[in-house]
Amino acid sequence: MSEAASQRKESEAKRVRGLVDRAQKGERAALEELYLIHFDRIYSYLHVSVGNRHDAEDLTTQTFMRMLESIGKFRWQSAPFSAWLFRIAHNLAMDHFRANRRWQPEEDVPEPEPDESTSAEAGALEVIGRKSMLDLIEDLSPEQQQVLTLKFVFNFSNGEAATILGKTEGAIKSLQHRALVSLQKQLERRQAQAG
């Protein structure tokens, strides 16, 4: 990550920390700004998770309602505020699946805004292309899909993905490794069929 990108990320983290502190004191403008900062990524994550716009919109609304209800209980730990928010969204998506036992995919999955501080992994993902990556991961287990989506589409670290999914960092690394091995085999099969 470049020095400028690192400074931007640090500046944004300080800004969010200040907004959270103000929101915890009941400042409405801070709550609104947190909503605006995180809405697109939360909606995109839920859309990818549940596969349709209607349920994603409903779950996004529920996520931010939970944020409003629980922000006073939020405590700064090793993961950032966004990981806490994604954990709420993830839990709501899992509850949704348990309650409905269904998945209604749509063709157009919205993409999150690109992160200017792209890592080598994210750069590799852009070469493959997000859409083809989403097509490739359909054959993976739901847990492997979640890990790759959080890591490569939303650019979360292993620790942040672990917080969101309620797993250890070791479990995240293992899921990611198995998923990437499986993807490599899929790509090799496709290349062999094409060539």
C-alpha cells in the first residue's frame, strides 16, 4: 500500500472513530453520516449474500436499525467499526436463510465502490474480474464463498473477516486456502477445455 493510501485509510479510520463517539452520545448527524459511509458496502454484501434486491434492501434496513439500537454497546477492539456492522449484516443474512430456507438469485449483483488502497490480492481479483470471480465461487461451500467475498470483494483483513463470521483467523486462512485451491483447479479445467 502506498504512503498516500495508507494515510487516507488512517485518516478515514480516525474520522469514523470520531463519528462513532459522537453517535454514541446520541448525535443524529453522526448516525446519518455513518449510515451514508457504510450503506453501499452493506447493501452490496447482503445482495451478494442473499442473491436478490428485495431481501437485500430489507436486511440492509434491519442492519442499520440494529446499529441504531446497539451503537451504545459498541466497544473499540481489534476490528474496525465496519467489521462490527458487517457482523450484524451477516447474522441477519444467516437468520434470513434459517427462516426462509431459500435463495433467490438475481443477475445483476451490485459492486462495492473500489478501494483505492488495493492490495496485491485485490489487484489479482481485478485481473480475473469480479463478475467471473462471483461465477467461479458459486461451486464453493457457503463458508468459502463468504470468506472470499469478504476478503477480495470487500477488502477485509483475515482478522476482520473472522470477526464478521464469528470464526478464528486460522479458520479464515484455512477456508481461504481451500477455496483458492478449488478455484485454481476450476480455472485449470476451464483452460484445458478451452485449449
